Amino acid sequence: MNFVKYIISTFLIFMFSGVLIAQEKRLMRADENFRRYAFVDARKIYLDVAEKGYASADLFKKIGDSYYFNGQLEKSVVWYEKLVKEYSDDLDTEYLFRYAQSLKSIKQYDEADQIMQMFYNITNTDQRAVYFVSTRDYLRFIEMQSGKFTLKKISINSSFSDYAPSFDNLGNLVFASSRGSYRSVSKVIHEWNEMPFLDLYKSDIINEKDELGQAKKLKGKINTKFHESSTSFSSDGQIVYFTRNNFTKKKLKSDANGTILLKLYRARLEGSKWVDIEELPFNSEEYSVAHPALTADGKYLYFASDMPDTRGLSDLYKVEVFPDGTFGEPINLGDKINTEGRETFPYISNSGRLYFASDGHVGLGGLDIFVTVPEEGTFSIPYNIGKPVNSSEDDFSFVLNEETKIGYFSSNRKGGKGNDDIYSFKQIDELITTCRQYVSGVITEDLTGVVLPNSNVILLDNDGNEIEKTISNDKGVYSFNVECEESYIIRALKDNYNPSEDILLTNTALEYTHKVPLQLSKGGLNNKEILPGDDLAKVLDLQIIYFDLDKSFIRPDAEIELQKIIAAMKEYLEIKIDVRSHTDSRAPDSYNLALSERRAKSTIKYIVERGGIDPSRITGRGYGESSLVNECDNTTNCNEKQHQENRRSEFILLE
């Protein structure tokens, strides 16, 4: 894959400690090539050394990387496999991720998932690992998402690299291509993959079938003897933003390590030529800024960069463009979009949807294209747009005309004419861009496991408000639709049984079903003689409502039991209760009395506010340490479990 897609950090520089002295000079020369991203030249030496029997973790890393960062992931598999199997004791976890991505390129998804599980076990805070764990059924979702586009090969592709399509203001296709002849300016850049330098071309749409005319270079000073790529045009067509190597005022510059990076530039149209080339003020000599995407109203410019606050190899940013043409400060799009991997090639559609390429979000292999929709000043979680746009190879630089539903993207998949090709597509169906989840379970009797059909099942929000209710079918099964990243209470009720609840916390997995079985115990208030003074918790066989030491907040385990109290009070409207809260014997008596009062108030507040119970039906107060249930008073040495038994609330029936 082309150099401009893979400007990477200097962490790829590895010190090679040779054992075979005869190979040291060759390896030093190869390391120098590798440091300059001349992967092809470096690889020739590394492969020759490996064939002569030399083996080391460093060697396997570099051979694998020389393929991986050139978009030849299928060829990196064997070397990463050697690395993981033979040098697992001292392995940089990043190579587990690269190995998993490479396995996906040859469609070995089960094996890739096993490696990603290893990756998660070691580095479970890595966003890529978190996304993997939360979307284990990603292949099923991608299948559901697939088929929304039909693809078509286009005539403008060459035997070289063609990619980064964009629309000008008239809807014509502008793209980058290395179809020009080889030039002997410098080998620092094109040694990456032995491709010529890139220039910008335009191909006019010549008929109603959106067929393209002959590709012609953009006129003016926009093309140079170095790389130009990825354009974005203003709505009036008078301004273009584009990516170029760090080449300003006829001077080629590099960072402290001698690497030529990427910068964003702006040009103005004068007649048919692009003039007044200027670089943008947030560029740097020490990091890359590339791949511009201007919003339809021209107020914001999105781009990719590896600037200092980047999460991974490259992140997506936006910057405000003021009416006078000046800029605000770049803003990172945050962890919902950016990962420790590569997020690159953003595109903002007229409706405000953000399309981008990523290998950090879970996909089919290499770079996949994702879409995220605007919501309340930010963006939703990203959604893989599925096959056939995405494949096990690198797929990137997606653009779409939302009126015609016609667009373009680039890929290095097999079957193309060159290194990278541009593909045309027609969108034929709407993408899934909402996070939908489901919850289902079976209602059974707790002791016997007997299925309980015709049970009432209620879905409540986190505040105890009823959202929806259903009845379990003849197999005891219930189901609800739920939203992602929300908290719910699920309650089951049946005559002659105690109510049962469970708390559900949904995640970000797409099209995911949560399994929440509920068990009901024999009991309930039907056919039971209950008298004033009885403890409702005991009548309903509830777990004791405990509190943490010196605390009055409602614990999660207590919430479940309190929901059962609430359910009983909603079912039997004549019930009134007195909440009696207690402490253990530690701390002074006066302090414990005040603590128990806070516990009683906290319990009452929960029942009233979260359960919607009329406050006139519930009273309560604290009793401090005056009603211990065991011998653990001030004179007795008890363990924590024994003290815990006294930190409780009771629910005494008044009528």
C-alpha cells in the first residue's frame, strides 16, 4: 500500500543485536533502509539472512513489518507466526494485534479471534481489545450490514497506485495516482513500495451513467515532483485542501530522524489553474497531518494526524475554519472514534455522517471503512459498513454522493489492475447506524427448574419507571428490545410466587442479545396470612438489605431486593411499611444512631423515587445498635461477617 497511507512513528526503529558476525554489516545496512521506510530494500537483505539460517525476534518483526506496512498482510503471517511461537516470552503485545490482523487477511477469523483474546488478556485497557471483547459476534453483524452496495470496476485505474477519490464541486472525480513515469529525484520515499510519486488527476463525469472521461492532471502549481494526494473542495469549487510531502517553497524538509512527513495545503482556483499554494498553520516538521475532509458548509476541516496527543498510529481530528480563512485549534475526535491503531481518510457527507478507515475497530482485516452518525454535538459509535466495500484487504478513502447514492473508495484487494485501485459503488439499501440490542430469558421455578409460562415480565428503566411489559410464552421465554449502554431492571411476577428482578447493563455490541433468566420462588402474599409487625422481607423470602461499613448508600445487591419490595407494594396497594435501619456496635452509640437514620432515609428515598411509591405508605427511622441480631456488642470481639449481619434494614408491615 502507498507510502502516504502509512507514515508511522519512529517506534518502528528496532535495534538489531546480531549473533552471526558475518551478517552484521548487511543487517546494519538493512536496518538503515528500514529506518527510512525503504521496506523493499531492507526486506531483500532480511530474507536472505533468514534463508541462511539466522533467526531472532528482531529479524522476524522486521520482515513481518516490511509486509504489514506495505499492505501485504497475507505475506506477514508466516513471520509473525514464527515470532509469536518462538519468542512468546518477551513479546511486544502490539505484534499480537498485527498477527491477528494478518490472519484476517487470509480469512482465518477463528485463529485471529484467539490471538485477539490473548491480546485482550494482556492489555485489556487497549481500546482495540475492548472493542473486540464487546463485539465478539462482529462477523454476524458485518453479514447483516453487507449487501448495501453494488460495486463496479472503473476504466481510469492504471497498473500503478490509484486511490484517494474525492468529488469536486461539480461532482467530477479527483484522485491521486502514481501513473506518472519514474523520477530520479530521491529514493527516500518511493523505496517504501517501489511505486512512483503521486500526482493529482481529475476525470470528468461524461454521461448520465456516471461514466468517467480521460484522467488529466490538475493544472497549476498543485502537483510537484513529490507526493500529492487526498483532496477536499469547497462548495463553490474555488478552494481545495490537499495532502503533500513536506515540500514548501521548493524545499523538501524532514523530521529529526530524516523522515519526510506529510502536510496539509490549501490552494485557490484562478481560471483553470490552482495557485497560491499555502501550508496550513497546524502542520509540523515533527508529525504528519494528512487527508482533509471539509464539511459541506465549510466550517470544519477533518483530517488524520499522528500529532502528540494521538492515541495510536494516527487519529482523526477536526479544526474550525473561520470566515476569514484562519483556523482554530485542532480537536481530537476522542476515544469513541480513535483507537491505538490507525484511523485515517475521513470523509464528511453532506448530511454530516463521518466515514473513515480504521484497523483499530473490529473488521474483516487490514483497514475497513466505518460510518458514524452525528448525535448531540458528537458522533455515535462507529459501524462497519460491511461487504462488498470492505474485504480482508485494505479498504479506505470512501466518498459518497448522498443524492445519487453513487460513490467511490479505494482498495488493494486482489483482482485490481494496480497496487491500489479505485472502485465505484451504488448504495442500494440503508446502513444499520443505530445500536440495537435485545434481552431474553426463561422464567423458571428456583428449586425445581420447572418452566413458568404466562409469567408477567416487566422492563423498567434505571429509575424504576415501566417501559414495557410482556407475558412469557408456553416455554417460559420472554424478550424485549433494549438500547445500547443503558441500565434496566427486569422484573418477573406470577401468582403464588415471590417477584424476582435482575439488573441489566447493556454494552456497545451491535445486534447483541443479552440472556437474563429469572427464577421465581414459591411464596408471594397470596394465600398467606400476614399481620402488622411482620417483616415483609421475610414474608417474601428476600435477601437481607445490607450496608457497607460506615456507609448509607444502597448497594447493587440491595437494589435487586428493594425492587422486590417495590413490586410487592405495587401489586398490593393496601400495604404500608415502616423501614427500620440498623448498624453494628462499632463506633459510639450516638454516631451509630445518626448513621442508621441516614440508612433509613436512603432506603425510603430509593423506594419512593425509584419505585414511584406514594410516600404516605412508607415511614421509617434508625435504631443504631440497639437491636443487634447476634452477640456482637461493644464487649465482644466479632469478625466482619458477624458485624455485617447487624448492618441491615427491615420492612415492618403497618397494615
